[in-house]
Amino acid sequence: MDEVQQPETKPPCAPIKLGVVCGHLAFARYPVLVGHYSGDTFAGTEARLDQVLDGRLTARRRMGLYCWRR
């Protein structure tokens, strides 16, 4: 019988520490990243952030300065 070759094994990666926290964006201590699909309107978290920023995301979008990935 032919011998079956075993696939090469790689050493395991270092474990990843992950935490899930329920909180409010107003208390974020680090930069916050929010976004949407191209052509979508602001909704959910992004809409709330725009509201807290007094519509500055909407203003940048109207000026063509809002980040878009094409």
C-alpha cells in the first residue's frame, strides 16, 4: 500500500485577546471607525455620530470630502 502523506503543520499563532463591551460612543477613549456601503445613507451608528458631531459628516459628504472607497 502507498503511504499517505500528512500535510505540513505550521506552529500555532499566538492567542488573540478579545473583549466585547456594551457602551456608548460618547465614552470612547480611542478613535472610532464607522462606515457604510457606497451610495447608502447614514444610518445606525454613523447617523448617531453625525448627529453628535452637529452634522459635520453630512457637510463633508456634500462637499465631496467624505471618505469613499471605490
